Amino acid sequence: MTVARPAGKAPARSRTVSPTPIVRAETWAGSPADAHEWVSFEDPVELRTWRFDVTFLLSKWQCLFGRGCQGVLTVPTPERSEGCCSYGAHFVDEEDVERVRAAARELTPEQWQWKERARHGGVVTRRRGKPTVTRQVEDACIFLNRPGFPGGAGCALHRAALDAGGRPMDWKPEVCWQLPLRREDSEPDGGRVVSTLRQWDRADWGPGGDEFAWWCTEAPEAFTAAEPVWRHMRDELAGLVGPDVMAMLGEFLTARESAGSVLPHPTVRRRARDARAG
């Protein structure tokens, strides 16, 4: 699994720019089944081009953990309430590891089902030549409280952050708070960085993703939020792109919402098509 972190500074530039409007979709009925709209604009400071998946960011996707999530195993397992925590979280680097270790030390036995296990075996699994991941206990991430735990099922780090009045993204491994957002950085011309932010697809998990019986960005039931993704995941987006770029993106997306004629997400279009056919 690859998780893109906000890149370091590229060569500075002095001019200020605004997002370039994308082409308005006059109709979506005849569009390709997997069509997404995109917007790109230049960073106001760095030599960087940003590309954003407008279709996903304006969609009503929401996390269904504990509310119908089928999990990422080879068969649907909603009763296990594991979400995408079945295989442990891949760390980005040592800073990511140490931040999570520090957060784990703050957890109490009332918040964390496997506190005692962690005391004796730690929270990290290291394998030579392979990514460092959170340790697994009984076939899932050590931070995952199971159904029936008095402190509540779900990520112990997430729950403890809320108990402390903080943000879960400041406690959890980076991949965990980013999902289902994915940032990819490249340098196609050797100088300018191109940073793309889009939804995390099944293929991004590698060959193992083909084995998932269910993945949330393909599931119609996940597209039922009261607000679009960019609003209810604003903190996560800002963590990935920075506050200045987030402000530019937010201004653009607000205008797109006001203008209407937003291309529905492919999953939503598929649901509407199936309903008409049925």
C-alpha cells in the first residue's frame, strides 16, 4: 500500500493563481460509465500543479463503519465490524510510527481492548524488506476494539481522540485518516511536481484488492451523506494539500455546487440506471 504525504517544498514562485474552471457537463446520461470530472490549477507558491477529482469530492460518500460496512475480506462480514482494519495499517515512515506509539501510550484499558497485549508485544510489526504495519491481534489490527467490548467497537485511537476533544487524524496512522482519499505526486517533466488527489479505488490495494467482496467507493449505500465529501472531510483534505490550497479548492467547489449540473459519481449513476432498468 502506498500513502502519499504532502510533499516538500518545490522551487518557489511569486505569482498568485486561481483555479481554472472545468467544462460544464450539460448532460451525464451518455457519459462513459466510469467518467469523473477533474479540475487542475497551479500552486500559489510552489512549482506544482494540483489535480482534483471533482466528482468524488462533490459526491455524498461517507464512511459506513459500524453502519453497514461489509469489510475488506473475501466475503461480506458486517457482523465483525472490522471495516478496512482487517490487515493492519501500513506506516509511511518512522515519524508516523512514533506518533502512533505516543498516542497508544495515552490509551486506557477502558478505551482499548488490547492494551495488555500491546504492553507485552508492542503495536508494530516489522519485516525485513516489507512495509512496517500495525500488529495484528486475532486477525485484525491491534487498535481495533471488537463488538462486545464495553468501551465500544471500533478504532481505539479514533475513540480516544474524540474522548480527549481532539481530531482522530492526529492520533491514527496516516493511511487510516486519509482513506478513502489518495494523493499521488509525480515529476513528469523533471521540475514541476504534479499532485493528484482522488478517491482510493480497489486497485490501489494491489492484487489483494481484487479479492475484496466489497469496497466502499463502489457501494451505493455509502453515497448517502448529508454533505459532500469535501465539506465533511475538510480537515483531512487540508492535511493532504495544505490550508492555502484547501481554501482555493473550497472556493472552486462552492461555486460548482451553486452552478449545478454536477456530474454524479459513477456509483450513483449506476444505481440510477439499475433502478430504471428494474
